[in-house]
Amino acid sequence: MLIIGAACAAAAFGLAKNLPWGRIFAVIILAVNLIGDSINAFVRHDLRTLIGIPIGGAMIFYLLKVRTSERKD
């Protein structure tokens, strides 16, 4: 849990400072969480974990969305 907490803290620091690696790191953490939720749902038949999939997907979509202020035409 210490490693997970440190990874989340690092991603939060990167996102707060609007650093490019912070967004990438946060997407990786969320993707690993989505994979874990999917495995729990189908292997362990724990359907409660499926609630994390749309939430994590929405967060990944938000992080990957190109903002108009960042767009370089």
C-alpha cells in the first residue's frame, strides 16, 4: 500500500503542477486499476468492481482530452 500511495501522490503532484509526466502517470495508474477491476469482475465474479470501470474510463478520457488552450495549430 505504501508503493500505491507513493505512486498516487507522485501523479497528484505532477497533475497539480501541470507537468506532462503527471498526466501520463495518472493515466497509467487508472489503466492498471481498470484492468484490476475487470479481472476481479470476471475471475472472482465480484460484480461490484464493475462500478469502477465507467468512472476510471471517464477520468482517463478527461486526462487525454486535448484542451483548447494547449492546442497548437
